[in-house]
Amino acid sequence: MKLKLHTLSTGDFVYHDSSNKSIVVMFEQPRKVLSTSLLKGGYHENLTAVFNHNSDSGTGMDFVLRAPTYEEHMRIIAREVGLEPDTVSGMGTAALMENVAIQSESYENLTVTAIVTGGVEVNGGRVGDPATHFQPIEKSWLCKPGTINIMLVIDADMPPGILARALVTCTEAKTAALQELMAGSNYSSGLATGSGTDQTIVITNPASDLYFESAGKHSKLGELIGCAVKKAVKEALLRQTGLSPMLQHSVLRRMKRFGLREETLWQEYVTDNIGNVIKPQFLEYLYKIDTDRQLVTYTSLYVHLLDQFLWELLSGEEVMQAGNELLALVAGKFGVQPLLIAGPKLQDYVQAWAKLVVQIIRALSFAAQGDATR
């Protein structure tokens, strides 16, 4: 069943085809389209529609092609949606189409609309992270749950090169949204800049009276692209996985990309062999302090020191001095013994924070046991 979700300023319609798990933009007139898809990717002026399809089987298993190649697979999907494969471009994702976000920005008679689905919890990565796939033709069909797919509709005309610049601005906006959420990479200790399978389709209107030869950050068009895409990406991530400023207000989530997790903290507690709480009690105390306002604040400052150390903006000596000061501040707040960073390596900084968190949990458990004996 096709449900009309939105009417674009171009006069085109955005549909949700729930039976085929797709979002479809049908063109009422010829459009200029730049797509990163394998199905009619590149630059075209003769397409009739673009679509975004949920390729997740719902079984939790890896996505399986329904044809020998990903392009042929997407041609099958296009036909099932009721589209002619030779005149459409499409994207695949494991994100739910019900979680689509549509955001528009306008200035005078110019309107830009971003239509986004996505998530980064599973597949988010930072550009330059270590990779393993050298032969993309064998692996490019994989649809990971983290894919961020963007359809960007610009109600204005422009030459092909500026359409490509609009795609660059769109990508920068997506990355800015992830940075503002402090979304971490799953493949390194860096902040995510996207997922490994993101796709984008940019659509412009050659019938418009507006004609632009700039889509960068100095132009009003670039500003509208940035604002619409950032808003839509954030909304899509919230809808798909709950990623939000509130969710990120967490010690564990801030330190996750550095390997500090529930299990590593528990192992640190067990290794010290001081204290007698069982794991469920340990986790109860951990979750109690995980969103403590001051602890989250100090953790975010500590994490930023680690980033600046990795980016070579601060020396190891500078980071160690400031890190030790933060460790002392937190120790004083929770009434535990101050710790010192053991060495100049990243792991030394991370372990010092882990030990501090464990000390806080141990102090809370001792206090609770003392209260219970009174």
C-alpha cells in the first residue's frame, strides 16, 4: 500500500510503500539527479523516480542477494515497487522506512528538503579507519544496519558540477550531525563520520527559475543543505536507534570507543579482588553513576583530552597533567583515593579512568553494606 508522506516544493510526491518497505520519490517533470547507487548511479537527466528500500530480511542474518549482482538485485526491487528499473535509481538499507525523517529549509523562493533513514550504532565508522574489504565487487551489496541514506531535493537548477558540490555539502552536514552527537566509530577510537555503506541521491529541478553556480558553505544554498540534512539525520538516528543528546549523556557511551564497557570494568573490579559484590550488584552501581551529571561532564572533558592527544594537538605530557587533575577532581567528589596516570600511552589514560570508576563503585558498595549493618 502506497501512503503519500510529503508533497515537495517541486510538486513531486514522497510515498511510503509499506508492502515493499520502500520510500519513493516520483518525478512529475524531468529532474537532474546525481546518485551514488549502483543502480543508475552517477549523473542522469532522464530518471522518473528514486527510491530507498529496506533490504533487511528481519531474520537477523546477513543480507542475501536475490540476483547474482547487487545492481540486478535492486532491479528486482524496483519492479516490485512498480518502477521501471532503467529509469530509476535506488538505495538499500537495513533501516526501517517507518523511521524516515523529512526536513525542509527555505529562504525566499528556494526550498531544500532532506529525506533520511539511518543508524550508526552497528556500522558507524570514521573515514580512514582500518578496513578489510579490498575487492568491493564482492562485498558492496552488504546492507548493514548502520547505513545512512539521504535523498536531497533542491528546488532549483544548477550545472552538473555544482550538483556534485551539493553532494559534498550534504556529506559534510551528515558528518557534522554525527559529531554533534559524539557518535563513536565501531572500528577505531575516533568519532564516526558516517557508516561504511552510506548512500546519497541529490535531485534538482531544471524547470525552476532559480539557477545556482555555488552550493558550498559560503552560499545560502549550502546553508540550507547543511541545516536540512543535519536536522533530518539527527531525527532519523533518533527514530531508528534512539541516538540523541539524552542517550549520549552517559559515561559508558562517551568511553565506549576507547574500549571502556561494562565487561571491562567488571574484569577490572574482579582483578583488584577488593570488594564482595556480585556482577548484577556491580552493574546496578555502575548504571547508577553512569548518568551522574558531574561524572559525565568530567568524562567528556577527559575524552576530549584523549582525542587531542590522538590528533597531536596536545602532547602526552600536557594530557597527563590535565588528566591527573580531572582524576583528582572526580576522586574528591566521590570521596575515593586519587589516582595517577601510569604512563604516556592511550591505554594508560583509559585504564586510569576505568580504575577510578571501579573505585567509585567499590566505595558505593561499601557504603551500602555499612548502611545495611546499622
